[in-house]
Amino acid sequence: MNAITVISFLVFTGIVGIVAWMQSRKARLHTLSGLFLANRSLGFLLIGGGLVFTNINTATILGENELTYTHNLSVMAWGMTSVLAMLLVSEYFTPIYLKTGISTTPEFLALRYDLQTARLVSVIFLVSYVVNLLPSVLYSGAVAFNGLFHFSTYWGTDYWTTIWILVWILGSVGGLYTLMGGLKAISVSDTLLGLGIFAGGLILPYFGLRYLGGGHIAAGLHLLLTVHTDHLNSIGRASDPVPFSTLFTGMLLVNLYYWGTEQYIVQQVLASRDLRSCQQGIALACLGKIVSPLLLNVPGLIAVHLLTHVHNTAEVFPELNRLVTPSLVSGYVAAIIFGAALTTFNAGLNSSGTLFVLNLYKPWAERRRGPIPERSLVRVAKRFELGVCFCAMSIAPFILLARGGFYNYVQLVNGFFNVPIFTILFMGFVTRRVPAVAAKAGLAFFIGSYGVIEIFGLTRLHFLHLLAILFVVTCVLMWSFGRLWPMAEPYRLRVNNVVAVTPWRHRHWAALILLLMMVAMFIIFSPLGLAR
């Protein structure tokens, strides 16, 4: 284990931690608003940085580079199509959320349908976090760190034991950070690490291309663009993990869910100081997604030329970093990986506490005992977060036993939770008389059908196409409920905004530029461009 790498890792990680603590120590963490929503004070930089780096976690970095290495750039579509989804969320979702003054997305469902629907969705969110989101982030972080530092060799332990140890170290640090800093500390560290990821996105490809070219970047770039050009294709075939046709079906739905419904993402938006800052922050996050392939995909492309035999393809990124970068830079990249693991984990933990306390515990406790002091609710939230942290750390190592590509596995399991929730939210937006019973029936039908079809292998359709079909069928089912048993009074949006809701007047020009950049990326990395 290289001492310089370890020291540089500790220095870069320590700087982020200290700055985040200094910026967040004045936040009123004894209140729910301070702990969960940073007192609704985030500007566009913190919103944009928080969105980008909460999304770009270790699972994303390892998973996308792995699929780029084993297949091609078709996996890039997840990030590129996020731009369209985020712009739609910015224009149509966030104004509604901020006008209603909600703290969680299930609160909107309570306003639109009823409390039982909101509680059911809160439970689904929590189950998703405990069994999928948080364990996958911890597992990918452990895999990355073992690839960077080879702890299994240094400690003399087998791979399984090493993953267990690293998962518990990451989980313990992340849990402590969340409990002490709240959402403000998470957003500040996300922004700092977001700047770091862009720097890392330039540094690692630089050293990788120089190594590939025998000390000359131009020679390395020439090899990258002329050899194995099939890997440069972002237009996925039917046999690829992300066929191009899925961009227009399930992928759009998944991204709309993620950016417009997922609590740990939307919570960053709900903490904004006003709608204008919120929309500017989302535009900044879109720009971040457009340049993110520098870190998420280019290392995988370089690894195609340099790493011919990799025992675990999930370790392609850390293996490349260890091979091509000097010790000081390797420690810096390791700090980015560490931060990527913790930011999503921390945001997920914080949102778990938000969902449990605001949507489940507080209503139940107040029915039994009357009003509950905020300090008591904060203590309950922190205890619950500790329990979720413990469960996630216990589940994470078992992902090692999962078959297939790690990143594809994460997206497949997400199908049980994401599009079903988005479906009832979407119907709540576009209809006025669909009743609460339709939302409950829609959730049960969607989750049950998806589970049966995937578990028993009843179709060879790509799971993203399957999600799109179930979305349409469920929408028709809910609409039928609305026709047969409509609400007595049509739903009307109740305005209760606690921040200014004047939109950003340049948002449409920004959206046009961002969409043109998104399309250009697909053209450049296609048979019409570099993948000839």
C-alpha cells in the first residue's frame, strides 16, 4: 500500500469534511427543517452540486465504466437522457412542489389522494432504500476501495471478508456524518466533491491517455479513436445492456421518477431558497451530466486497451486508476470515490429519516399523545437512521453473489419501486377525479405484475420496455377507476408556498442549449461520428 496515496487520500477527504462541517455548524439541526431541509436556504450552486454528486455515486462510476469496458458506450444513455428528464421536472414538477410547500414527495400524494396512499408510498421508498439503494452504494464503495488499495492482500483476508470490513467502515463513517451534519453538510460536501469530480474527470483520462500512448497524449487519443471503435458507439443494439429503443420507453420513465419523485433527490430541490434558484441549480446539474462521461465512461474505454484480464470487471475503474496515475493523484481519485460512496449514502439516510418521521411516526404519535416537541422527533429520526444504516451494512456484502452486471442489476431491482410510484404521481398530476383506491390498485398491479414477470422469466422483453408497457396499462387501469368511481369533488391544487415561486426567466433558452448538447453527444458517439 503506497504511503503517498494514503496520505493524499486522507488530506483531500479531510479538507472536504472540515469545510462541510464549518459551513453547516450554524444550521439549526435541533429542528426538522434544519436537519432535513437545510432551513430551505440552498442556492443554485448547492442545489446543482448536490443533485450531480448525489446522483454520481460509486455504483454509477464503477457500473458505467464496467459496462463501457464489457460492451460499449450505450450505458451513457442513462446520464444523457437525464438531461431531458431534469428539464421536464424543472418546468412542471418543481413549481407544484414548491407551491404546495411539501417536505416529502409522499406529502403531495396525501394532498392528491389520501394519507393511506402517502404512507404506503413512504414504506415502499424505505424498503427500496434498505434493500437496494444504500446496500448497492456501500458494496460498490467497498469494491472500489479494495481495487484501489488491495486491502485483501495487505490484510491477508479473503475477498468476501474484505468486502464485509470495508462496507462496515464506509457505513459507520457515513452514518456518523449524516447524524452530525444534516442536509446542509451533505449539500456542501456534494458541491465540493462535484468540483472534484470534474477535476478528476480531466485528470484520470489525461494520465490514462498518456500511459496508453507511451508518454504521448496524442498517440493515446489516436489509439482510443481508431482501435476497438465498436466501444465508442452509444447507439445500443438489442444485445447491449441499454438498447437504443429503451431511451424512448422505460428509460425516460425511470429518469422522470428519479429526478422528479425520488425523495433523496427531490429533497435537495425542496430545500431551495426559491423556484428561480431551484431551476438554475437543475440547469447546472444538467450541464454536469453532459460532461460526466469523462469520469463515468472514458476510463472504461481506456481500460479496453490496457486491461485485458480483469478478475472482477466491477474493479475496472480502480484498477485503471492504480495503473496509470502517480501516487498523489491516485489518492485524490480515491478521495473522490470515497466521497461518491458517502454522498448518496448520506442523502439516502437523511431522506429515510425524513420519510419515517414526517409521514409515518409523527402522525401516529400525535394521534396517541398530541403534539410532539421537535427535539424529540429529531432524536427519533436519528435513531431510525442508525437502524437503517445497520440494515444496509448487513445486506450490502451479499450483492457480491448477484449474477450479471452490477449496474444492470441495480437498475433491474429499481423497477420494483420507481416507475410504479411515478405512475400514480403522474396520474395525480394529469387527472382531477381519479380516486385514492385507483392509486392503491395501480401500485399493487404494477409491482405484482413486474415481480411475477421478472422472477419467472415470462418474457424476453428488456425490463425497460416492460416497465413502459406496465406504465401504460396501469394508467389505463387508474383512468378506468376514475371513470367508474370518480372523486366526489375534483382535486384542486392548494397553494401553501413558503418560498418565492417566480420562475427563472432564462430557463427556456438554457433548456434549448442543453438539449442540443445532449443530442450532439449521441451523434458524436455513433456510427455517424467516432464509431464508424
